Amino acid sequence: MGLCIRTIRFVLATVRKRGLTFLVGFAFALFCFVAINAALEYTSTSRFCGAACHEMGPAYRTWELSTHGANKYGFRVECIECHLPPKDKFFTHLAAKSYTGAKDVYKHYLGPDYDLEKTRKMVLDQISSRRCLHCHDSLLLKPGSSASMKAHLEAINEPLAPQNRCVACHEDAGHQRLEKLFSP
């Protein structure tokens, strides 16, 4: 019983001595949390990708014309939904977003000239079918041709095979490939 009372007295004395320091630290942490989330919200829009980086202009314009940017249902898939891990894996998403953003800033200011076709190929190589299947999880339930059903079955059964990657057949799903938009 005596140990418990001494512990309580110690805690109360520490709170009295360090209470202001704790409140300032807590307020700073809360400010950082709100600021980081505001920055994440702002930089997670497709509009930011298209307006902030002149290198992303052609990709943004072709995305706007694609089925992911505009369709008869009015549903839009934001850039980060295909190009980053899902938001529900917060720390993985945040780490990938931070790395990608830092890399893009570095390449913008210190990198070689922007080669659209080389970058496009590199990005397609990095798009995982898991990212596609995060939204398109009911591939076999939708009616389609027997060839597409067979291809989707193979992709589901052997997802790591290069020919079974979603972008192997659906290269233009996220960005319409319009040559006039890719010319300088």
C-alpha cells in the first residue's frame, strides 16, 4: 500500500513540475499530426499530380481521358490508388509516398531530361496486379468473352507470371495512349 501511495505522489509531483512541458509537447505533436494529414490530403489528389509537376502533365491529361479518369458512372480513380500501396496500409503507403515524392523532386531538379517513354515503361513495370485487384476483385463474376475469362483465371492462378500481369493486357486502362499528347 505504501508503494502505491509513493508512486501516486511521484506522478503528481512530476505532472506539477513538467505539466507545461507536456502540454507544449502534446500541442506540438497535435499540430504536426494535423499539418501532415493536411499535406497528405492535398498531395494525394490527381489534380496535384497534374498541376504541380510539368513532367506529369501528359500523364494527367491521358488519365483524364481514360476509363479511370472519366467513365459513364462518374467514378474516378485517383493517381495514388494505382501508383502507391493502398491507404489502409498507412505506414507502407506513407513510406512509399514519401520515397516517390522525394525521388520525383530529386529527378525534377537534379535528374536528366525527362524521357516520357522510358518513364512510362518503368512505371508499367512497377504496377503490381495486386493494386489492380484491390478494386477489381470480382473479375470472374463479370460477364465477358471466354478468352478474357481464361486470361483472368490464369492471372489469378499464376499472378507472378509476367504475361499474367494486368498491365500486360490492360496497358492503357489508366492512361489513354494518344500520341499527340506525348509529343513535345
